[in-house]
Amino acid sequence: TLINDCISIIPLTFTRTLFWDEKLYPNLDPSSRERIGMNQFYLRGCTDQEIEDIIRTRIQSILTENWETPYNWLITGIKKTINKNPSPREVIRCANAIILTCDSSAPVIPQLSPMEIIHAAYTNERDLILSDLDSWPPDYEELTEAIHLYLTSRRYDIRYTKPGRKSILQVHDGKSGCCIIINTNQNHSAIGSAFAKGTRYLTGHPGATCLYLTDPRCIVTKQNWKPTNQKKDEFIAAGGKILQPSTSDIARFYALYSLSCKIVEGDIQIDTGTGIRSATSEELIAYIRDETLFPPLFRIEKDKEPPAKKRPYYTDEQIHDTLCQILTKKPMHIMAVNTLSEEVIRKGLSITSDDLIIWCGKHADSFGIIQSQQGSMIIFRGSSHPCSP
């Protein structure tokens, strides 16, 4: 339709010859075929500098540090073998052939450890959930499984039950006990009964701890729910704590649950150097146990913290324009989320990397989130892109 009927539009087509011959050419009328055929042009091959850029950027996407040695080795081999002015496809094909036939003189490219692979998988999962939290509605069973997995990594003795769309976990470490009540049911009677159970536990176990945990999108109580408010006050007076994680933190719970499911299904793969195998649940437990890689899942705020400063408000247009200014100056219009957040802050907008992921998730028509072993990346695309028709 665009080519045949819209005479004021200049069609620009990038196509492989086979696709043109089989799909496009037969569906055009003779005048359109002639018009396009008279305006063909062929892309020139890569210069030496472009060959170097292609190889360097691909190696750096995997090896953020110590990339120079494999790069120097590979680019030397390519320049000895490849024809003058090759296409990008030929450059990549030549590089792959050299790597596949390399001998003992080739530099050793370090492989990621199982912990690094699981850490990358978890981080990517968390960022994807954070960008589309609506696809993860409040779910007490998923929260329970995530917490149970986390507590198992800490070697606690855990017992839990699931009464009436909520979970109760009792944790023992040999010295004191803890009860975690997980509830996403927003009915006043369900909330009130959860607080009452917590109060009974604290009364029957002096010195113990009790947490009431819910999703940040769930209400804790309403002002006109007098019996529920009374039970909540009694729970707090008995020493209970209400834990309602932030949006960023609740994504960690769901990401841990999702990652555990993927590992059970064998979806997380590890290259051992002699073959590919699936990550194990034991390796996931070991990863969660390492607090340098996986920070504690529970973050209970102190009672008397000073009130947080009011976060500045930015319009969608401000954020959109700032991201455009930064990304359009980068190769392929893509940047790592953390680096992009730093650039945005330097432009005068105080936005965290989590907030950036959430915002881009809501504007997926213009900004995409891409996963990599080095963390999430944001790419500028879509109808608002300056190169879009």
C-alpha cells in the first residue's frame, strides 16, 4: 500500500536478495518494480577502522575488563585473512571461524563462574519484573516460596502453614523464634485475623519476633475499619512489625521465586568449558547465602528514622528528552542502566536506576530493556526515535 498508492512517500527498503525475489518483487506492480529498480544502491564494505570497532565492541560486551589481549589476538588474525572492504557479516563470520579453529596460542577467555551466572540471571529477572510489575500481581504463595528459599539458605528450622489465603512461617534458630505472617488478602477480616494471630504468637513466645508482610500494592488497613485497626494496634503494642517492602524490594521477592522455578526447569545454563549443564538448586542456595552477591531479603526500617526528603517530580517529557539526548549520542543508542542513570543525574534529573527501569517499562514503545550478563541495558527505539519514519 505504501509503495503502490502513496506517491508522496519515498520508500526505503533494506532486504536480502532472496527475500526481495520471493516476497516483495511478485507483489509489486510493474511501475513500482521499475521505479525501485532504477534507484538501487549497494552498501559499501567496512573500512579497517570499522572492522576494529565491530570486533572490539563485541569482545567488550562480554569482557568488560582485560579485553585487550583477546582483541589484539583476534584482530591480527582477521586482518591476515579477510578480503578488502568486507561486509559486517563477513567480519563476524571470519572472527567466528578463527575462534573455532584456534590453537594453544590463543589467549584464554575467562569463563563465568556458576555464582556469576546465577547472579546475572537473578539481576536480569529482577529488572524485567520491575519494568512490568503489573504482570506480577500480589501473590502470597510466591512471596512464601521466596522467603522459604531465603530462610533455607540461612539454615533455619522452618515450619509453615497456609490458612485462608495467607501463609504463616515459624522460624527457629535454637535461641529465639520468629513468626512471619504473609498476607495479600485485602479483606478486613483476613487482615484483622492475621494481626490477631501475630499478637497471640508474641504473647505466647516472650522475646520472639513477629513480622506481618504484605505487597506494597496491598492495603494494610483502612481508617474506617475500627476492629481491624484495633487488632493492628494490639499487634504493634505486643512488639509486632509491619513489613511492606518498596516496589524495588518486592521485585526481589518475585525475582527469587521466578529464578528458583527456572533453575528447577533447567533453564539456567552454565558453560563448564567441557560442556553445558544446568544450574542446580544447591548453587542457588549458595548464591543466596553470599551476602556480598545477594543482600539480605528483609530490610526492616528503624523506628525513628528522619522523614525522607520529598522526591522531585519530573514530567514524562523531561525524562524522555533527557534520555534521547544521551542515548542518541551512543553507538546503537544503548547504554547500561547504571551508567545511564549516572548520565541522567549529571543532566540534572535525580533518578535512580530502579526508577529508570520502572519508567522505561511504562514507555516500552520508545525504550526497550535488554538483558546481558553485565546487567540490564536500555535502548532507544520506537515511533519517537528521530530515525523513525
